[in-house]
Amino acid sequence: MDRLLGALTLPALPAWAAITALHPRWRRDWRARWGLDPAPVEPGAVWVHAASVGEVTAAAAIVDRLPDPVLVTCDTDTGVAQAHRLFGGRRGVAVGAKPVDHPFTLAPLWAEARPRVVVFVEGTFWPALAWRARRAGVPVLRVSARVGRRTRALAGVLGPWFAPVDRVVARDAEAAALLARVHRCPVDIAGDPKGDRRPPPPLLAWGRPFGVLGCARPGDARRTLDAIREVDPVLPLLVAPRHPARFDPAELAGARWVRRTALVDRVVPADVDVVVLDTVGELGACYPGARFAVIGGTFDPAIGGHAPHEAALEQSPELVTTLRLEARGARGWSLGVEAQDLDASYDYESAAQFDPLLAAAFGRAAGFTRVSEFEASGRSVALYG
């Protein structure tokens, strides 16, 4: 199958090579993407592929438990940079940009790595790489697998696309049920490995209570600010856009804001209402000490909030989770926290504490959930040895 895919896509390779050479981000690792400069990996590696920064964070907890050698590849330049930050200098772990998904461009890195397992993290999947592994008798796994909009929409016809996958380790029961419809292999549940990472030290010095809006999608910042300002006009907020370069400052109209990179010694001035996190890979260090965390995507019923485990692990005082879309209200949305929305494979304990600010801002008593144990990465590794 990989040979058929290669033959069908071969005519497009020259044009794609030119486009990537001219693109300001893709050209940074252009030689690696076209198989001309493969990462210096030891043979027999576990090949772990993570699309970008979020997937690299999930992959990190898994890589920590894998025997050397390991090869970590990414699709985006920010993902490669984050992987270098996490694994740079670690013996036995090689990092690089994933080659274009074509047999010709994959061949040099495949020959170097001669992988014993290929692992796709979260939603990313590349058929040419997967079929090459299948033809070579190398197991193909999906770990912390989740279901995106396209998978939901095309579930009935995606069986052949995922045919080379040997095992799926889903993030939660809902994802497992949907993934079982498009895979012809065992589907297990092990949770989200992001929660297994040890919390980093706090990134910023606030000197007062604050809130965090993480992985913000377009419109999330405006909605969160409007809700909070009705209750507490002075509570500052950190906004971490999902794509910092695309963030529209117009969402912060009327607020005094500053970019994180403009702060002196990472100290937040007392007259600042909003800090915009314009860097990548630092969100986890912004949660410690926050009064609450709103996770991006919460306002979109098709998403329901991105993974809350990073915030839950690092929040203070130990009681937090994501706010999730519950029901349409007078404002068009109403939010609350529900433990049953989270992965039952974790050991969650309800906490008898409510935040009156969130209750007033989001229309109901917002409860919290305490995460007492994370072992997603250990379960994921154990499932495929």
C-alpha cells in the first residue's frame, strides 16, 4: 500500500519541495523533511511521532519510560524545538523533523533508525510511514489517541486508512468507542500521559491572585474576560493562545495587557489586566498558583475543552479541572465542572469546595476535581511492552 500511495503522490513532490523551501517555517528543517539530513539515531529505535508542542508534551512522559534508543519526530518547527528542549542532550534519544510522508523521503531515516516499533501520539497519523512499518513487520501503535472532527465525520470510511495500526491506546472511554469503529485492532484505554509529567516551577511572579485561560481558541479570551469582569473587575488573567502568532489582540479591547516576552524579570506589573503568553512550551509553568483555569475549546460544543490534566496537576490549591460546556443559557453558553466528563481510568476525587467567583461568572456553582494519581504513560508503555 505504501508503494501505491508513493506512486500516486510522486508527481506532486517537486511542487511540494518548492513550497516547503519557500515557507518561512518549513524551510528551517527542509533537508531533514526531504530525507537529505536524517537525525543521527541508533538502529533499533522506538520511533515516536508527535505532531507539535502538545503532542510532544504527551510523548515526553512515554519516552521517559522507554528503553534506548528512541527517535522523536515532529511535524512542526515548534514541535521540533520543544522536543529539543525536553530531550536535547539526553543520551539515546534523537530528535528531528519528520520527513515528508512518501516512501522516497522516508527511506533514509528509516534505514538509519531501523525501528522496532512506530508510535503515533494523540491525533497524528501518517499512512505512508505506517504502511512501510507494516510491510517491514514493525508494530504500529497509536497512544493517547483522541478523535478529531474529521475522524468523527468520516468514521464510516476510514477503516482502510488506519488498516496498518496494530493497537490503539485511547485517552478515554468516549474516544475508545469511536476509535473502535475505524480500527481493525484492539483498542485499550490508558488516559492522557500529559498528567504524568512533573510540574515545572512557576514561570511568572504575580504577587496577587490570577486566573489562566489555556490553549485559547479564537473568541475564548473575550468570552472569559467578559464573564470574569462581571464579578471581579480587577482579577488579572493569563491568556495562552493555542496559536500565538494568530492571536487577535482585539479580543482584549478595554484591558491593559502585555506580552509575556515584554515582562521584566518575569514579574507581572500591578497595573496589568492580561498577560498574553506569546511563547510556546511554557503554559505548564503558568498554572501553578492560579485561582482557576479555563481550558480553551470549552465554548465550542464540538470540542468541549482540551485536555485538562496539565492544569489539574499543577493547579493550586490542588483543586482544579477544566470548565466544560454544559448547556445553552441566556448568554448562549453555561459552564460547570463535571467529574464524569473526565477519564474514569484515573483516580479522581470530588472536592467539597466551590469558587463563588466562577459560580457567579459562569452561571452555576463551579465544582472542582482533584487528580490524585496519574499513570497514563505507565499503562501505555505496559500495553505494548
